[in-house]
Amino acid sequence: VDIKLNDKVSLWTGDITALEIDAIVNAANTTLLGGGGVDGCIHRAAGDNLFKECRKLRGCQTGEAKITLGHRLPAKYVIHTAGPMGKNRKKLQDCYKNCLQLAKQHGVKTLAFCCISTGIYGYPNKDAAHVALETVRQWLETDDNNDSVERIVFCTFLPKDTEIYERLLLCYFPCEDPQKEEM
């Protein structure tokens, strides 16, 4: 159990656009021009200037990530990533890794992830949560990545996602050493 690492990860249920944080992650489509679900919510909350800035980026390939200002959001930045349609573990891992690397490059200390690809893109919710948590854990354990961030928040909106993350967070980021409990 690495308490220093585990203390950096949180679960929050609610509207990701309300978070006062350095950056939020947008589960975008490849055009980056807004869409349904969390993508549409983020674009509406951020205002027209987000759309204008995204248009200049000329899209985003599946698994890649691009960064914009937060505009009217409380978040300083929005990191957009285009998740895979259906179940593609490698591409979903790439989404998380590329978002984390982009955050690190821009000095983002606090970052919130929405559930990527689980809506109309059809990635099974529990499988996607495993990929998210495993990828973030591995990234935090690599090089100096742990020192580059203060907080990573997994933001859920649907009750089923909250239940999944509540259960799985304890597997990937345990609060206490399981061997201690046996004593």
C-alpha cells in the first residue's frame, strides 16, 4: 500500500463542469466540436469560445488528447480525448495516458476524469473503470509522475458508475494494508 500515491486519488459524483480544478477531461468525439453526453455539457458550460478554440485544433484521433482553455468553466483547462467506439482496451488506455501526459506537460496539478467511452460509445462500464484505474495507477507509479500531480478525481454522474468506482477504487488504491487487518 502506497499511502502517498493512494491519497492523490478521489471519487466525486456530480457535474464535472462544476469542479474548481486545474483541468477536467472531456470524453469528446474526434471532431472536438461538441456532441452528446458530457461533451455537450462541457461545451455548453464553457461557451462559444471553447467551440472556436476546438475548431482550430482540427480534431483528435481516437486515443489522443488535446488541451484547451476552460473559458467559462471553473476549470483552467479542458483536456479533450476521443475514446474508442466499443471495447478497445489499448485505445482507452491511450486516452488516459495521453491525458495524463498532457496534464503533466502543462503543469496541471489537479485533474478530473469523466467516464470515457461508456455512454453512446458502448464500452462496458465496469471494464472501462478497470482500464481507467489500472492505467492511472501504472502512470502514477512510473518515473516522477506521482510528484507531478496533487489530485486525480474520477468523476461519475450515473449511480451505476459511482457503485463500480466505489468498489474498484479499493482494489487499485487501497486505503490500508490488507495484511494489517489480518493481525
